[in-house]
Amino acid sequence: MLIAGSTGRLPKLLVELLSARGARPCVAAAEGGADALQRAGASAVFNHHAESFTEQLAGTGLSAVVDVVGREEEPGWVREALGCA
């Protein structure tokens, strides 16, 4: 699962809940907060300003994308780029 959009409280809570249930959540967010997210259980944290998380995660069998900010204007493009359309 990819959590996109933030390094705040909601993504950290989602990471904690998902990793406690055996998932391996990834987070795409702005720089800062990566250490806290990894300590909470994120398997990877991508700086979406510096690297393309769609390229990094394409073809990995990603099962879901959660946009916690609600700014993704074309969610179909993200699903297609990640191979989870």
C-alpha cells in the first residue's frame, strides 16, 4: 500500500496500523519526517519532490493507494502507472 501526500499524524497512524497487521506500507511525501515514518513501520519513504514513486514502485504488486491530502487530480493515472489499475 502506498500512502501519498504527507508526513503528518494521519500517515504515521496509517503506517502504524497497517504494519501492525503485517502490511508493508510505503509513503510518498515531502522531505522531512522520513525517519519517524520508518520507525513507525514504513517499508519505504519517498520524497515525491526528488524522486518518482511511480517509477520506484511500478510492477511491485501494490494493492492500494491512499491519498491523505486529497490533491491527486488524476488518481487513475497513479493506479495505471503503478500497475494496480
